[in-house]
Amino acid sequence: MKKFLLFLIFALSFSTIYAQTTTYACQYVDANGFEWKNNRWARTGFKVRNPFFLKYNSSNIDPESAFRVFFKNGSFAPYEISCVNVLNAANSCITVYGQSLVFNKENLEGATSQLLGSTEIGVNGRRDTVSVELFTCQKM
């Protein structure tokens, strides 16, 4: 009987956690930034990327969900991204590769950024682009 009660408590806890997950369908509305051309930064607009889904648990953005915004394929490793609550309704995630995502679950707006290119100089003086992309979401 004791084992059954423990199992029941575990099952109910898991279902409660699972039930608190919310999914948002998001689409980009604008994308701008800078490209490194002729040894200087040039302002540019970018083509908006494809829509994506963002999962949110009871208190924060699901880290794997945020990771998939930047990396559609490949294996997810939890150490590659960190998500924290920054304000009452807003959350922020950052990857070890210089990307960040912010999302406000009240107004359903957010942004992604890629900033590491501003600090890293690669082979032959090449730098990655620096960008900010604005998005809006709908609760599913």
C-alpha cells in the first residue's frame, strides 16, 4: 500500500508539472543588424526566419525549446543554454554561442539576438553578423 501511495503521488506530481507547460506559436516580424564588410560594420536588414514554437513551463522558458529557436537540428545539451526569469512576466535565455532570447508572456512579444560576432575576429578577419530579430506569439 505504501508503494502504491508513493507511485500515485509521483504520478500526480508529474501530471501537474506537465499540465503547466504552455506552447506558443511565434513568428518573426522584423530582422536587422550589421554585417562585417571591408573591415567595418555595415547596417543591414535580414530576411525574417521561419516561425517557431516556444514552450513555457510554470515559471520559465523551456531551455530545449529556446535552444531549438537557434538550432533546429543537432542534439540538445542542457549546459549550452541558460534561462532565467528577469521580470514578473519576462524571461531571458542565453546560449554559450552568443545568442539570446527574451520573451514576455503577458504581451506575447520577444526578440532574439546574435552578438558574439561583435567581439570575435575569425580567419582572415571575418566576423559573424550581429543581429536582432523581433517576434510575436500566440498562445496555443
